[in-house]
Amino acid sequence: MFPGQLNSALCDFILAGPYQKYCQDLVSDTSYSEMLVGAPVFSAFSCPSGCKGAGLLGLVYSLNRAPLNPVTVGDYKFASLTYVLGPGNTDGKYIDADLDRYAQQLGVHEVLFMSRTYVSGANRAESEIVAALGLSPVIVSVLVAMVPWSLDWAQVYQ
């Protein structure tokens, strides 16, 4: 469903003060974008006993180009997406082993490992900076997001 953007009033509330100028960019994307690739697709299934809760169906692979004219209902447009099935799960929950197997099936296990390592290192660097300097965790999070991440958390810290 499009527009797939952040609600303007919500953006103004979240990004108060001088940061509200960024809302103009965040709320203007009203069409499909390649940035949607890899986004989760959730669905709830109807059944005789009622509607089941929403669950992960898969990940966006691409926008189907046919039909070229999406269906419009009110202010919203609906388009058809191609998705890849989501990872299997253990007892209805996604655990690291399930996601690892899924990444191996897709041939992206090394990228997943590197991503986890980068995020883990950035998180540790944030914690160490907060403890060492007593800065606000929010400020430190923004600062760490602005520096190049490394496989070695100490480099991020420096």
C-alpha cells in the first residue's frame, strides 16, 4: 500500500525543534522505492475460526511491474510485490539459528555475520562511551551512528 511514508504530524512530533526540517524528506516518498527490498511483509490469514494474528510472511524482493496501473482506493494505491518466503521458525519464534539457516539458503550468511559484528561493536562502543564520559545515551547513539563502524569495537570507540 502506498503512500508508504511517515505521517507528517507524527514526524513533527518525533523530530521536534530544528530537526523538523528533515520531515519534509521523510514524508514525501509516496511510491515504491528500491529501499523497500528486504523489508518484512506481514500478513494475517482468515480462517473458519477467525483471523489469526499477523505474522512474518516474507521479505520484499521487488515490485511487480504488471499491471502498470496500481489499484487506487481513496488516497491509497495498492501494488503487487514479489517476496521471498521468510525464515522457518522454532515453536513460532525466530531464533538466531533459524535466521542463520535462512541466511545460508539465501547465500548471505557472511554479510549477516559481519552486520551482527558491526552492530554489536557499535553497541559496545556506545556503552563504553556512556560509562566513561557520562554522556546521554541518545547523544552517544547519534555520535556513533556518524562514525565509520569497524569489526573492532575499540576503533569505533576511538
